[in-house]
Amino acid sequence: MNILGIETSCDETAAAIVVDGRDVLSNVISSQIDLRRVHGGVVPELAARGQIQAIIPVVRAAVAESGLTWPEVDAIAFTQGPGLAGSLLVGVNAAKSLAMSLSRPLIAVNHLEAHVYANWLALPRGVASDPPQLPAICLLVSGGHTELLLIRQRGEHEVLGRTIDDAAGEAFDKGARLLGLGYPGGPAIEAAARGGDPSAFSLPRAVVPGVYDFSFSGLKTALLRTAGPFRLPDEDTERVLDTIFPIHRTPRFHEHWPVSDLAASFEEAIVDALVSRTQLAAGDTGARSILIAGGVAANRRLRHRMMEETAGRFDEDRRPAVRWPDLSLCTDNAAMVAGLGFELYQRGRTVGLEADAFPRLPIGSVGSA
Ligand code: KG4
Ligand code: ZN
């Protein structure tokens, strides 16, 4: 079964064709990263406008690159939420128009669950691997979300813990801004941390109410305080500008400031929190796999520490396999939407043309109109 997936939850416009929930035939993504760099983040109105401009060419390219013809597309899956309302609506309406004109079933997909599903996809010419063994613990870490999930069956998710404030990716982005490292923050911190000493500065590991929960806002404040002595005073003009365009402010630092050590210590604090909770959950639930999903899965230190800690904590016969999707499937994409769409279709979970966007759709649910 060939499913066309459409993803427009934020500022990436993506479309993909996936066969039987596994084989990715095409995976087209149009990003507004340059706009993000200018504004230091996503501006919802601009993101929605960009979606409108990109959606038709991106969907056309996904079908063309798959080598299929339109009649060979068997169903349309789209991201229903969570995400930015204006952006989501572009994808919802594109999907509904296609479903109507092609007389094909329509499947509504939860964006967060789709990120998890990326672990079941196979890229052309990629290394063929078996599906993850269940039960699995999935650490879902992106710019908007940080959740620890228990997956007993493919496509079903139980939330064990989540962040009580900033998402992990958001913490990277804010930390990078405080250090004047640019946007997006995750790759910038990772690059700056290279060669740095992760134990050079002691940054706090937050204590949170639930054993599997996370908190990153205190860490951000601690970083601000730790970097303070190395920072040059702001000039008045900058301060005036800052009140008008706070996002544009780039701090300046002394010539020989320990940026690598600061970035490495900050990265380590985030990674520590993510790895320790995941290990705990994997032990408590007897998980056979540990999955990492979402944009922050691109972080090498996170992946390395997760492997290392798992090897140290579990005996070989009880050791969960640690895995993550190909990096092209970690950040926002539509292959993950088409993939999960197949799973839902098989369970009869199609929706009608009255389907709507749900910007705050929680994990484990599909909205109804
Ligand atoms: O999943 P994603 O592409 O978009 C959302 O749905 O949020 O995740 C984007 C987030 C950004 O916050 C970015 O800073 C972070 O993923 N990220 C990283 C790395 N690459 C991207 N964080 C840490 N290390 C990286 N290498
Ligand atoms: Zn995402």
C-alpha cells in the first residue's frame, strides 16, 4: 500500500511516499531555516505563509521522486497536531483536497507519535534492520517536546514522563542564544563543545516531581550566571534595541572566554538528564529496546552516552538495544507520517473530510471534529 504523507506542523513543509509503513520511496522537505536564523526562531505567521507557498511543489515532488503515478497513491496521511495552527491547516487542507479529488482514504496522524514511528522506517539503500523489539522505551526529544514513552505495541504510546518547562531542543536553542552561538542551537552547541571539558563547569541537574520528568529552565538560568563573568557589558544602543527586538541580541564575550568548556558542560547537563531518566525507565519496565526520536537525536553525545550507560547498566542477556532513525528521519519529515498512517489505516482509523487541525493534540490521541 502506497501512502502519501504530508507534514506541516511547524515551518518545514514535507511530503513523502512510504510503502506498507516501511519502505521510504521519497521524502521531500522544504525548510525555512534561513528565515529562522534571521528571526532567531519560528514566527508563526511567517511559517504559515511559507507553508502555503511550498505545499503544492513539495507534494508534487514527493510523488514524482517516488516514481509512482497519482492513481497509484492509495491513501493520504497528514499531521493533525500538535503544532502551529496556521501551519497545520495548510497540510490538513491539502490532504483533504487530495483525498477528495483522488477518492482516497484520509488518515489523521499525531506528529509526536510519527516521530517515534521513524524507528520503523527503512530508507532505500539503507542498512536493513529488524523492527525494534518490544516493549520499548522511547525518548522523544525535539524543539517542542521532551517525552519518555513506553511502547508495548507498535503505534501505541504510554507517557511515563515529560518536561515540566522547556523542551530539550528548546534548552539547546536558548543556551546557544545566551552564548551567542546562533540558531539552531543544538548543532551550534554541539560544534562549540567539541574539544571542551564537560566537567569544567558544574551546572545543576534539576530535581523534578515525577521520577521520569525533566526540567531545563533552571539550567538555562545557571548557564546565564556562569557565562556572566566572561560577558562584555552591553552598549546602550544594544539595550534599547533589545527591548524592541529581544531576539536579535547577540551577546559579546571577552577574547579568551572558555566557550568550549561552557558549551560542553551545558550539553552534558542536558544529556545527563535525558540519559539517566531513560535508563531508569528501561530498567523499571524491562524494555528490550531504547529508541531515540526527534531532532535532538542528532546529538552525538546523547547517542554515545545512551549506548555507554546501557552497556554499563544491563547484563548482556537483558540489555536493551539502543537505536535511533537515520538522521534524515529524526527532524521533521513526512515519511514518519506516511509510515504511522499505514499502521492506523490497518486498524481502520481513517477520518472524514470534516477532519480539523488540533494545535495542542496530546500524545496518544487523535482529535475529532
Ligand atoms: O524535531 P525537530 O526537527 O523539530 C521539532 O519538531 O521541534 O527538532 C528541532 C530541535 C531544535 O531545537 C534543534 O536545536 C535540535 O532539535 N537539534 C539538536 C541537534 N540538532 C538539532 N539538539 C542537539 N544536538 C544536535 N545535534
Ligand atoms: Zn517534530
